[in-house]
Amino acid sequence: MEGMPRIKSVEPTGNLELLVRFDNGIARTYDCAPLLSRPEFQLLKVPAFFRAVRVDAGGYGISWSDDMDLSEHELWTNGKQPGSSG
């Protein structure tokens, strides 16, 4: 998607949340808990697996495995400003 910021870093912060920093200097928190309703994301319940998240090449998304990833669009659009409650 044109104009979408790329991901610079991702950090698991506990409680199935990620702190995602983008190349435009903005950080967002992303709650992964709602993903657990989908069978393909069940491994996120394993703390060591959840902490193994990494930024994909080019900053176009993050992934835990070849089969489990999220796009920069999802993280940017549905992420919240750190400290906000909605």
C-alpha cells in the first residue's frame, strides 16, 4: 500500500501485546489477544513462541513463522498509541 510506514522494530511487551515502531518515528501497541479466536494463531499462547516475533525484510510485516504473520497495514491501522485505551 502506497504511503504506509514500514516497521523498524517489534517488541513483545507481555499480555499478548506488541510494541511496534515505524520508520516515521511513530510507535503503536498491538493487542494480539483477539487473534486467538482464529485457529492459525493458537501458538501465540506459548510465551516463548510469542517472544520470537521478528520484523520481515523491508519492514512490510512481522512474523513468528512462515505460516504466521501480520502486515504493516494491520499493525498500523489497528495498533493504538502507547498508553491509550482505545
